[in-house]
Amino acid sequence: DIVEPALPAFLLPGNTLTIRLARPVEIEADGQTHRLRTHHQNLDQILAAANITLAPRDELFANNRQIAPPAADAAESLHRLLAQADQPAARPATLRLVVRRAVPVVLQDGANHVEFTSARDTVAQALHEQGISLFPEDVVTPAPETPLAAGMQIVIKRATPVTIQADSRTIRTRTQMQTVGQLLAEQGIPLMGQDFTRPAFDQPLAAGDSVEVVRVRETSEFAEEYITFETQWVPDPDMALDQREIQQKGATGVFKKRTRVHYENGHEVWRKLEDEWMDQEPNNQVIAYGTKITVRTADTPDGPIEYWRKISMRATAYSAATSGKDPDHPRYGITRSGLPAGKGIVAVDPKVIPLMTKLYVEDYGPALAGDTGGRILGKHIDLGFPEDEPLPTIFEWRDVYLLTPVPPADQIRYVLPNWPQK
């Protein structure tokens, strides 16, 4: 650490003391851990203080981030890293450096013989670093997950590229197998009956070969066509509102066909329709729904109410602060109806409850359907609350009363959606 003026200096009136704390550094290299404190910001100076030098392909990690060459980029990366980690008026954060040494490796890839150095952890990583592509069927010795070691010899036995045409499919693959039969067994493609291959089953494989599987077969195909039934909604003036009754259950129709198909060499030669029949006639579903409206009264904590419909709805809570607009937005706190958000203004799906409908909500009180919302769909009601009060957590089903007067018939949705559901 550096103190200015120096520690032995006498204090004088008006003195300014400056303290610069050294940065702790831990360096892991060559199986050893070096610890020091330094004011250096340059990597070369920090490593030199620990008598550590880097070879051309060695890798350096600072606080688990790789510091890439060239030196200018490394210095810039280090400055950014140290600036993010440091806090004002505190000892600089510990810098942890890890040196990963590159080791010599010999690669035999078919006829190609290559020698290189790498600091990667495994054989697979070293090959990837060298830009060497491997196919899943290639055999690498030692295995790809083997830790890289100095002087290691890596051998790649390349798989043979072949194409298989079988069962109306074209499979391009690579294999270590020697014959056509071994290849098909590897791919799980069996030969049955009079099936055969081109080239022959025992023919040796060569790079670029195309193996064709010839199928000889006849089949009977059965097909079903489903005829969906329609649903008819029938109003019933004698049935109470929101009541339904299935007067006739629907049934899906089924039309069936049987066809004889002849294949040769994997290709369809001919097909013949042998039979077709209506297995089941479709039957439409008929549902009656009530349109009879009865005005009722109910006693509430807020006094008696007169209503013509009661709907069980999933209730949530919102305020101007949770409506998705910033406070400086010109329509902050303004609902769809133009009224200010707050207690008594609720958001609804206008396809279920028309805007400006007077309501009474269980455990909430009188309300006006004055707002909508992108997520307020079906039987979902969002209860408004003042912005200056804690917003209650509500996620429950409550009875919602639609108050008189009864709207015109063309403004009533007699069949309500089935969502959300309890």
C-alpha cells in the first residue's frame, strides 16, 4: 500500500493524506498458486512480478473470463474487468489469473499428419480449436472426452459416406461397416420376403455408394373420414337465463374405405378401391338455452339491490399504478370509458358485460363497468382500487350482480363463454 506523505513524515496543519491500496492478485500457473499485491494495471507487469511468461498459444483467464490476444485487446479487457469489480473507497477487488499452458499434440487424420499445440481441456475441444469437423460415425482415439496431455497422438478413423434409399426415404449417413448387409443391420432396415438390394447384400462398401432397398409387397389400406356434427343453439323463452339443456347429443359420422395397393421396388404401381361404406351417420347436437329474465332483489351490506342476472366471475385487483402506463403518460389513470381509475370502476370483457353497466360485486360493493383490458376475457372481472392505498391480493371467484334496468334483448349475451373455469 502507498501512503503520501510517507509514514515517517511529520503531520502539519492542513495536510492531505492520500492512501492507495494495492490490489490482491492470485495467479494459478504450472501447478502453483502465486499471491501478491500490486499497483500494476498491465498484464505483462503483473505476470512478470510472479516470474511467469506466456507461450504463443497459452491462454490466460482473469476472474473466469478469457483475456484474448493481442496485448492491446487484453489490456482493454482487463481495464473493463477491474473497473466493474472495484468499489470506491475500498481495497481493489482480488484479481484471479489462471494460466492454461498449451501442450504439443500429434494428429493422424487418414493420410494427413498434423502436429500442433493446444491449451484446451479435452481431445474434442482441441480438434474443434483446429477447425476439424467430426461426424458422429467417425471414430476418434483416444475418446473425445479424454483430457488432453502433452505428446498425445490422436487418430481419426473416418466413416464411409453412403446413401440408402429405402421405404420412400433417402438416408445419407456415414458408417464403419464393411458390407451392404452390415450397413442395413446397423440402420435397422430389414429385408423381408422377396426384398433385395442394389448392390448385392454381400457387396463391400465404398465411399459414395448408393444402396437401394427394393420392396415387393401388396397391402390393403383402410381409411376413415370423420364427418363432424354441428351444434344448434335454440333459445327457450320458458327456461331461466344462464340455464342450458342438451336436447339431442351430437355424434360424429364415419365414412370408411378399403383399397388394395400394389408396390414394386418401393414404388406404387397400382391401387384399386375394393369397398366403401358409411359406417356411422353424423347426428347434430341441439342445445337449448334460457332467455327468461327474472328481476330479483338481494340484501347486501350496502343495502338492498335489484338485479336481473348473477354471474360467478374470477376476480382480480388493479389500480392506475398497475395498468401498464407510466405516470407521465397523458392517459395515466384514465379508463376505457374516460372515467378515472379507482374504487368502483371495474374492468370487464365488453362482450360479456357491456361498458357502463351498473354492477354489484360480492365483498367489493357497487361498481361500474368502465374499463377493459387485454387479459380481461370472458368471465373475468378486474376490481379497481385507489392508487394511494395498498393493492389487495385477489384471485378468487365472486358473484357479480347486473343491476336493473334490464338492457334491450339485442344487447344481452345469452350464452356466456365457458372461460375462465373454476
